[in-house]
Amino acid sequence: MRASKASAGETKNLSAAKSASVGGVRTLGVREMRAGYDVLHKALEQGGEVLLTHHGKPFARVLPLESVAAPKRKVRSLAAFRATMPFQEIPSEVLIREDRDARD
């Protein structure tokens, strides 16, 4: 029968394991990640983003929240935008009719 929780010694050994780095992105195996949240948390703090692997094949990318959530830029109201637009003195239907007549 397999134990569902890792013993304290196993967790200590896995948390001391170093995650590999591929192209500046740190990779972390599923076993290391499952051993404890601390491993993933430390890897994110050190490297910024973590690539999770299972049997050596990547399956997920984890990014810290700060790099994903950029501050939103305030958008002006539509009324303020319309106030800056120049007023059209010739009606649209007249301009369209002139354009169509010029094509014939």
C-alpha cells in the first residue's frame, strides 16, 4: 500500500532539490511540486516563471500574479471622446451620394 503523504524526511529532501533551468525558465517536476507548496513558491520567487514537467515532458507553465496582472489604464468616457471630434457640417447621406455618383 502506498502512503498518501510524504514523510517529513522526504519533504525535506525534495524541498532541498534544485529545479533545472531551461532557457532562463525554471523547470519543476511533479514530484517536487506535490511534495510541498514551498518548493513551487520558492521557485517562483527566484525565477519568475516555472515550467512543470511530468516524466520530463512539460505540461504547464506557472507565472507569478504580479507579472500577469498589469495595472489597467484609465479609459476616457465616450462623451469626452465625442466632444473632441470635429462636427461634420455636411450630412453623411450627401457625402455618400456624391461618392456613388462620382464612381458612375
